[in-house]
Amino acid sequence: MSHVTWGVDTNNQLWFHDDGEENKIPPDEKPDFWIHNPYSEGEMIDLDVGRDGVVWGCDENGVAVMREGITADEKNGLNWV
């Protein structure tokens, strides 16, 4: 079973990690599997991730956004709306 992790770093940058993809590659060939997810509308300060794959964020202006296009094949989603 694959698990995904979302995070916000100390510079308010968004990151995504899919351990299922990482496990498909031999240990000596693994690149860094954290994928940067830019948020062009400002700085993201908080994320909420549900068990059903829904990802919500809140930026520094209090605007709530949702990650669109998350599917079993596209776990990272497509964009923020």
C-alpha cells in the first residue's frame, strides 16, 4: 500500500512525498522523492490532509484552497484552486 505525505517547510514552501513510488526503485538508485508544489498566490501557512485524499491549504491572507485533480494515478494532484 502506498502512502503520501504533504508538508509545509519553514519557508512556507509546499512539498509532497509518495512512498509507493520510492519503494519501486532500488535503494542505491533513489533520488530525493520530495516534490516541490509551488503555490503562486503567496505563502502557504497550513495544510490539512484527509484520509480520502482531499488536501486543503490556507495561505497567509487566510484564503483557503484545495488541491485539484488528486486521483489514484495522480496522487500529487494538478493544481491549487
